[in-house]
Amino acid sequence: MRQPGEDWSEERAREIVARHVSEPGGLMPALAAVQDAFGHIPKPALVLLADLFNLTRAEVFGVASFYHDFRLEGPAGRHVLKLCRAEACQAVGADALAESLKSRLKIAWHETTADGEWTLEPVFCLGLCAIGPCAMIDGEPFARLDDAMLHVAVDEASK
């Protein structure tokens, strides 16, 4: 379960990022730390990171948007469900699972339910290709899913 983030503060973001600027490969841990603090990576943070790491905004955005664990559009819900969209999972029914889940939660990809409980994210491989379709709920993997199993997992996480 995700904890709510702080309100955006450039001063706080500078303090967070400063810890990572001098370390090799520090952009990734800086992005993670910013997201941990604010619940997502706000647009002003991308500009700040580019400045402090001496990178272009496009480079920072490219890294942040490439990795499915980084959120750019706002904080996630209390629970995050990541459903695999890779070909191996699609071949064994992931598309039908996705449609059923979107209908049940009344949200689309990258959206959060009105009550703030669930965020639905597509991921392109959880590394469980031989036992798909698979999903991850709040960091816990689920495999060989069918519609009933996925709905039970959602109900259990909601308790």
C-alpha cells in the first residue's frame, strides 16, 4: 500500500536530489527518492533534475517515462495493480482480463479510481512469461490468472 506524498516543494526536492547528484548513476535513485517524497515525479522536478544533473529535460523525461515504476501523472491510488501487457501474457488471455478489470474498477490504463483506492498500470513484462497471464498488486506477483482469481486478489487487497 502506498503512503500519501508531500505537497510539491522545490526546496524539499533540492534537498532530496542533492544526496544523489555526486554518485555515479545518481539520476535513478534521485527519481525514486523524489517519487517517494511526493507520490509521483512532478513536472517541476524534471526541470530541477535536468539542471542539477546537467542533463537535458528530454534525457530526464526519457528515463522517467521509460521505467514503469515511475509516475509522472500524479500520485497513485492506495493500491497499484500492474497487469502485464507483453505478448506472452496476451497470448494466454491478458486482454480479456484487462477489459474485465477496467470495467470492474471503472477506470482506464494509468487512471485511479474515484475513491483513490486503485490505480491500474500496464507493464510490458514482469518476467513471469511462462506462467501468464500475470499481474502485480502492491508489489506482490500473481500468475496463471483468470478473471475469478484476479477479482479475488483485488478483493483481498482491498480489505
